[in-house]
Amino acid sequence: MLWAYKNLLHRILAGAVRSGTFTVIWPDGSAASYGDGEGLAATVEIRNVKTLRRVVMNPALAVGEAYMDEGLVPLNCNIHDVLSLLIHNVGRCWNDVPVLRWNSLLQRLMQPFRYRNNAARSRRNVAHHYDLNGRLYSLFLDRDRQYSCAYFPRGDETLDEAQAAKKCHIAAKLLLDQPDLEVLDIGCGWGGMALTLARDYGARVTGITLSEEQLTEARARAAAEGLQDRVTFEMMDYRAMEKKFDRIVSVGMFEHVGTANYPVFFETVKNCLKPGGVALLHSIGRFDGASITNPWIAKYIFPGGYSPALSEVLRPVEKSGLVTTDIEILRLHYAKTLAHWRRRFAANRDAIAALYDERFCRMFEFYLSGSELSFRMDDHMNFQIQLARANDTVPMARDYMFEAERRIAFAQAAD
């Protein structure tokens, strides 16, 4: 069986790897190289026939699992080098390799059954990733624990500066031009956005989450900052919210909604938004149209998660009756964000291994590297959509956004 699986993977790699140098050490000790010998280079050892068989049958899932279980080991390089070379090549010729094309088709057929995120399933999905040990996230995120795409207007910002710039950029789009505006934060995380809007913009914020870990931390932060009278955090599914708000913001949560629930999500936003209100949705998206979630990511990192194309989002927005007043695409900002996270994770790897174990560390390394490269080399991006109930709610030109950002930057510099 070794010969058969080895021959199959050889044919896959010969068809897929066309640039760089990708070297494979087979379970029998022999080696083979693929590519044109120029540019990127990486070497892996496949240590046993079981790993070889699984990689041949389902590479999109099995490569990550094999790295986690040390059945596939990078030699004289790291997993980021391996994934850089593979994504650079495979993204160009996925449909030219039969096993890759068939695997993609199977995943598409299964997709409708994976994203039926009702309230109970949404709660389980959130707990899978966000109810991990809170110290883990403090070891690789910024000081405010912003677990979403940062904003790099210059490109050379530190992670903390870029996350602060992201919050300022979003606040500018929310038109927080008067005190005591009521704001709903859907998917509030550890409370950083809500606390910022209350502290720096005078808003009264209700943050909702499905994560016990995040809820506890957010409430503790509000108490520590003396903002309990301006910020409230609740364990609540967005579908259960009935109160009306002046502003609604959602950052990094929409990826967990599921395509089947887009209509109810935007209906909820509309129903909760006061007549003169403004909403801002910040989400991961993709350039190349509707697709699938990588099966390894779906199994180990974000069950029920999906990054939509704008074409999948705008139709339910239109049907909801909301007006799209602004769209911005953030192209490489998340790649830079993830590069910061990946370096911080590596710098604190021993502490993280003490919290969990080596297999967990390899899982997270694969996740951070694969995600960074999806934004840097593949079809992923972020979008921000500003929404209102009427087309005259926001100013006609975008200058107000830049002016608001300049004001807050000046005020912060003065402090």
C-alpha cells in the first residue's frame, strides 16, 4: 500500500507544485522534489503510511491533522514555510488536480448542513474557541484583546496602535456625534470596543456575547474602569434582542452567523435600529465569490464558521430594507494583524504549552499561519458595511469619517 499512496501523492504534487522547491521525505526514507527550483523552498518528512494515506484522501483536512500529530514534520524549515509554498502553488491549480477538485466538490455538497447555526449550536460553536483559557489570548493579542482585523493606515503601526486605529475608524463610521447615544455591540468579545465607545465617545453600550469566558472578563473590565453605569454586558443571542438602539456595531462576529441566517441577522439589525440610526458591520470576506470553509478550520478552530463573499451578504441586506450607505474593503490589513499574532504566539510558546500542550501549540501555529497566508496570498479580505434605515441618515460625502478620526487622534496626542 505504501507504493500506491506514494504514487498518488507524487502525481498530485507533480501537478500542483509548479514553482519553488517542495521536497518530500517518504516513509521508506526516499525523497522527491517538486517545482522549478526557484523562489520558495520547504521540506517535509511523512513519517508513516497512515499519514500518507490520509493526506492523499483528504489533503485539506489531513495536512493540518498530520502536522498536529507529528505524522508530517517540517525539516530545516517551519510550518509557515511549508504552507507558504503550498498555498502559493495550489491556489493557482486547484481545479487542475482531480483529487483536489473532487474534495472541493464534496465539501460544497456538505456545506448547507454545516452552517445551520441555531441558538444552541451557535452557543456550542462559540464555546469551542472563545471559552479557552483567558490567559491564552493575553499572550498573543494586543493589550485590549481585540480578536479581529486591525487597521494599518500607514502600514508601520504596532499591533496596539493598529487595533486602536481600527476602533477609531469604526467609531467614525458610527457618527458618535452626541453624548449618551445607545449602542448595541453584537458579539462584544472581551469588551474592548464597548468600553472604548463608552469611555472615549460618551456612548451607552450594551454588549452581547455567547461566551462565558468573554462575558466574565468584559464585566470585570467595566467594573475596573468604573464604567458599569455606561456599559452593560449580557449573555444573549442576537436573535433575542428586542430593544431599540441609536447605533449598532458588530466586529468579527458575522463569520459565525451562517449563510442561512443572514436574513434574520439583518432583519434583527433593522428592527433594533431607531429610525435615524446607523449600523456598522465588520467581517472577514472573500474576493472570489461563494466558497467553502477549509475543513480543518471548520473542525478544529471555528465550527460553523464561514467567510462570505459580498455577493452573499448584499442580497439579504437589500431584502431586509436596510440601506447600504458605505462599503470599505480592507485588503492586507488582516495579513499584517495575523503576522503580529503569529510572532507573539511564537515568543510565548512555552507559556502557552504550559497552559495546554505541544499538540495544541502546533494546532494554533497551523491556524495562524494558514489564516495569515489566506489573506496575503489567497482570496480573503475584510469588509466594513455601513447601514441605515434611510439614505439621508449619513452625510453625502465621506469627509466626516476622516475628520472624526483626526479629531480623536488629536485628542489622544494631547493626552
